[in-house]
Amino acid sequence: MADVVLFHHVLGLTDGIGEFAELLRAGGHTVHTPDLFEGRTFDTLEAGVQHASTEIGFGEVIERGVRAVDGLGNELVYAGYSLGVLPAQQLAQTRPGAAGALFIASCVPVTEFSPSWPGGVPVQIHASEEDPEFVGSGDIDAARELIGQADQGEMFLYPGDAHFFADSSTPQYDAGATDALLARVLQFLGSH
């Protein structure tokens, strides 16, 4: 079974992220959920972005994620939801031994962290097909490029425009899309 580090989105370590982690644990996997916001949670994307960008700084958010895996083994699956993709993607690309990567609702250009996606590191990317944060910001283009470089890469787009569709503690939660995402993630984790 996989050893997963799940980095939360810009709303913080919400109950919905905790519930998603529990679903992965119920599938037999070990899941770590570092709190990059040190207990703070937010009700809106804008408030979370304000906190991450001005009170902490995106560089420090990534560094907190990197520090969170100190002491863990190398063969980890790095998972991130939105903002959490930043540390997950950096670790998957730069920390030796990555067993895989799972990105939800975000992706940055591969060249942000290294010249290319590392060979042998499988990746899945999940997002709503009309999410303005994913499609409008260019993340979808970065995702397509990453998938093109990965030995084993898949992208799944779900109906709608919700950014937080897989977080049951938000109004944007979509149970059907989350069930489909969870089934794909569990299959991915079971094979890597």
C-alpha cells in the first residue's frame, strides 16, 4: 500500500481534506496531512490566497511542505490540492524516490522546479473542466505539458466549474465527481 503526503488547498486543512484523507486510509494507505497554515482555515479562496501570499509567502508555504516530509521515507506519493500542489510538485520533481504524484485543481509548469518531469514517476491530475482557477490561469496547459513528459501520466476533467469540488466541507462539493476521483486515485495508489 502507498505512503501518501496530502497537502491541503488554500482554505487550509479543512474537515473535507481530513475526510478525503480518511477515505484513502480506508483503502489501506498511510496518509500524512501536514498543516501548512498552522491551524488557520478560511471560508473563501480570496481570503486563503491573501493569507498564503502576504502573511506567509508562497515560498514559505512550499518550504513548510518540504520540511513536513523530513523523517519520512523516500518512496512517497506526493498529493496536493490547489495550493498544496506547489509543495507536492516540487517534492515529486526534486526529492529522490518519489513513488507518484496526485494533483487536484492545480499544476504549475514543470520548469518551475526542474528542467523536466522525472522518469519513472507516475502522475494523475484531476480538475473541473471549467474551473477558472485551473483553466483560466493556464494550469491546464502546464498539466498537458507535464502529462506529455511523464512516462505514466493521466489527466481527468470533471463536469462543472467548482474549484473545491472534492472537499465535502465546502459549498462547491460534488459527491459524484469526488466518487469518480476517489476511485481513480485508489486504483492509482494500488498500482504504484
